[in-house]
Amino acid sequence: LETRPALFLGRISYSLYLLHIGVLILVSRVISPTSTESGVALVVCVLAVSITLATFFHHSVERPAIVAGNRVCAALAARFGSVALRTRD
């Protein structure tokens, strides 16, 4: 689980979780699994599109939201005299 692909999938896992079912529904309308070959094609397409979209979503939405949340927490901690905990992402 310490390989680069596993770490990459771990980083984008939440975005992948959010997006994969929508991708599955859309791709299954284009590729209907009527045989083993079309079923494999469906899985490969869903994985490729889901990972691509999740990577984009992670970098453009999830990470900026984490940074913004950290800023809000730091501001609240400064205002109310608490110590803010920072995430590593």
C-alpha cells in the first residue's frame, strides 16, 4: 500500500467515491454490457473516466476547500483563543 499508484488512489479516493457512480450510470448508457467483452470495456471506461475526473476534482475543488477550511478554522481559533489543528493535505 506504499506504492505510488496506491498512494495516488488514496489521495483522490474521496473524489473518486463521489464521482464513480455518476460515471457508471452515464457510461452504461453508452456501453451496455451484453457480453463479457462489453462488460470488460464498461469497467475499463468507468475506471479511466472516474480516475481522470476524480484527479481533476481533487485538485480543483477538494484541495482548495481544505485550504479554505483551514483558514476559517485558524481565524476562529485566533478570535476565540484556541489552537487550530491543520490537516496535512
